[in-house]
Amino acid sequence: MTKQEVPMAKNDQSHRDQSRKDQDPKKEAQNPRPGKNDLYIELLGTSFSITAEEEPAYLEAILHNYRMALASIQESTGLRDPLKLTILTGFLLCDKIQRMYLRETPESNPADTQEAEQITLGLINRINSVLESGR
């Protein structure tokens, strides 16, 4: 099992403050690494632990969302190969993040957004072609 430090994006300050207020002081005293939390991940036949500065509930929520994304991709594509599933899931999650970013950025140029969408769709089509040829 590999333990790896993974930098996580900080949640908003109010969430962290509230979580710290709710913590049991005895638990905090027993933690040899205050502010560090371990998450055990078991997916697609692989397991390992990561250490992050986020709250356990937040880490579990991320893992749950990733499991749901994997299941959705597996169901929609029929893929069974763990490596292909993780690559495609990661790619599509990055696509989702990019689309959200482009929608929230007020100075984004509609032509740039359209070009990014065309490039993304082209990449997805190319990945699908490669994946279909490997079945």
C-alpha cells in the first residue's frame, strides 16, 4: 500500500472553520499529524491511501463523486479495462471543470468558448474511436 501526500484545493474558509468547531478535542489530541487526514481508496482492483489537509467528510465526498463518475462512464461505454476507464473518466471530469470555468469567467470570448468546445468534442470522438477499436 502506498501512502502519498496529495495537495487538495482548500474548501471555503467557513466550511473549514465550522468543521474545526465540530471536532472532538480528544480526537485532535490523538492525531499525530494535526490537520492531516488519510483516505483509503479502493477502486478497479487497486488500493492505496492518500494524506490530505482536507476534512475526512470532504475527501469521502470526492471519492464518492469519482466512483459515481466511473460507474456512469462504464455503463455508457461498456468499457471494462480499468486503465481506459480511469483515463476516460479523468478526461471527462476535466472537460466538465473546463466547461464550468468557461461559463463562470465573465471575460471569456464566445468564439474561444466555441473553439474549446469543438476541440474537446474532437478529442472525445478520437478517444472513443481508439477505445472502440481496442474492444
